[in-house]
Amino acid sequence: MKKILVIVLAVIFMGTVAAKPAVKPEARVLSAFQKDFIGTANVNWSSDNEFYYVSFEMNGEKIHAVYTKEDASFVGYANLIREDHLPSLLRNELNSHFSNYKVSGRVLEVVYEDSSAYELVLENEKEIIRVRLQDDTTTVLSRLKKM
């Protein structure tokens, strides 16, 4: 759970990277990144005591990834995707449980270890809800009634 939190925090705070001095990652971290993600552009690095955070573009998409400082291991990545890029099983889950809702905006995809989680906002005429789809679990994270 700590790892997913690190990735989500990276997404939230990557907007502030431009205001901070550029960080140059260790050679082993840079090598791991270049092996994991080929064809990147506009690469920006930041760090804290435990992790390197990298924000970049690949195939027209903005992606945020995290690597450990300790051993340069890949923790995971996050990016925004369109609803039609959701795995078909998850789209079916949405259609069966939230058929009277529409997806509002893009879907946050968080990939770490051997797992993926998707957070999205759904709305209908009565309410707006934030939902997490992960493995076989669907969790409503928040609800807001419309006036």
C-alpha cells in the first residue's frame, strides 16, 4: 500500500517539479529508466530521501514513474487514460454496477508490482462518485449529491 501511495503522491506533486532545481538521478536509476521506457521525451526528475520521481511523455501521454534510491528498482507508474483504454473486464464491471453513470474526465491508472488500480469519477443526474477498480474489487471512495 505504501508503494501505491508513493505513486499517487508523485502524480500530485509532479506539477511542482518545474519550480525545483533539476535532479540528476544516479547512473543505475537512469539506466533502469531507459531500459523500462523507450522513446521518452520531456523527462524531468525529482527526488526525496527514498525515491526518484520521473515525469515524462511517451506516445503522446504524460507518465509519472517511481524508482527506489536504495537499489534503483522500479516501483510503478501512473498516468491518465481514456475510458476506452480500460481493460474490458473493468469496463464490463462499470457497465454492470454503474450503468446509469457516465465517466467524467480521464481515468487515473496506477500500475505497481503485478497489480493495477484505476480511479475514476462517475456522474449521473443525482450524484458524482469517485470509484477505485482494483483486481476483483470495486470501491466507492466518495459520493457527492448534486443540488
